[in-house]
Amino acid sequence: MNNETTALISLKEAMKRVDHKLQALEAQFKELDCTKDGLTQRFEEHSKALASQAAQDELWRAVLATKFTSMELNILYSYVIEVLICLHTRVLEKLPDLVRGLPTLASVLRRKVKNQRVRVMWESVLEECGLQEGDITALCTFFIAHGNKAEYYGAKVREMYIRDVTFLITNMVKNQALQDSLLRAVQVIRKGKAARSPEEQKSSLKELMPSVRS
């Protein structure tokens, strides 16, 4: 074997070693990319969770900190309860075979997480009413915070006490998410979305609060 042949063999072996190293490095880079993507996704999910929790905390502070008179609170509460009852009623209208399994609005909110059919109907009802999930969070928070001390006022009584509830909301409620949700609730009721009176369906909300005054 001459020197040229020996050199050629050595070069091929060296190239194989380099190729193996490059393949190893490529595998390491792919592994690092996967790790980076996983960490990025976890960070984004964690950031979203923190942002959501912060928004929820701020919403609770806004609901509890806003100082309404008894009459103002009762009026806003009345709009909120009518909207929540309206949503529950409309979901049942779309799912008549699940009436017994969805006796309350709380049961709808629980079931929609795992039941696609309930979720689709729920989203359909929200869209029809011009509402979003964030509105429901705000309205339920308001209901839970004040439902044990507020009283229901019918439409005629509400109009007798306050003719411009929109001004009340924009003037008193500084949290934008809560303000927008209350304004949309008023709009839903004014458009006649509520199918029945709260007296007829108070039981549909009994899981959200221990008691509701009539």
C-alpha cells in the first residue's frame, strides 16, 4: 500500500469521524430546540395563568370596593340575575333532552368544560346575546359578591328609581372589564333577551349563592 492510498484511507476515516460528530451535534441541537420549545410553552402558559389570576383578583377588588347605595346595588343585581337566568334558559331551550341534567346555571358552566355539545350550545347562546366568557366571569363575580344582601327589582321599579342605569355604571364602576360586562348585561335585557322573570327561575341560580331574596 503506497503513501497516497494510505493518505486517502486516513482522509476517509477522518471525514467519517467529522460526519459522526456533526450528526451528534445536530441531535444535540434538536434536543435543545425541543427543550427550548417546551420551556417557552410552559412559560407562556404560566404567564397566561398569572395574568388571568391577576385579572380575576382585580375584578374581585373592583366588585367589592365599589360603594353602591342599597337601591343602586339592587338595580344592578336585578340586571345581572336576569341575564344569568336568561342564559340558563336559552341553553335549556337548545338542549331539551338535558334539562334534568342541567338544573342550574352552575351545572351548565361545569358541564361545558368536558361536554362538547353543551360547550357548543353555550358559546352559541353567548354569541346570540352579544356576550363573552369574560362577561360571564364578571357577572358571576358580582352575583356571588352581592347576592346574599341584594334584592330583585322588576323593570318598572328599576325605571322608577333610575332612568339612566348606563350613566350609573359608567360613573360608579371604574374597572373596565366589570363596567363593560354590566353595560352589556343591561343591553341584553333591554333587547328583550330574558325569556322569563327571575321569580319563575330563581332556582336556576341557587348553586351560585346559598339564597336569593325575592
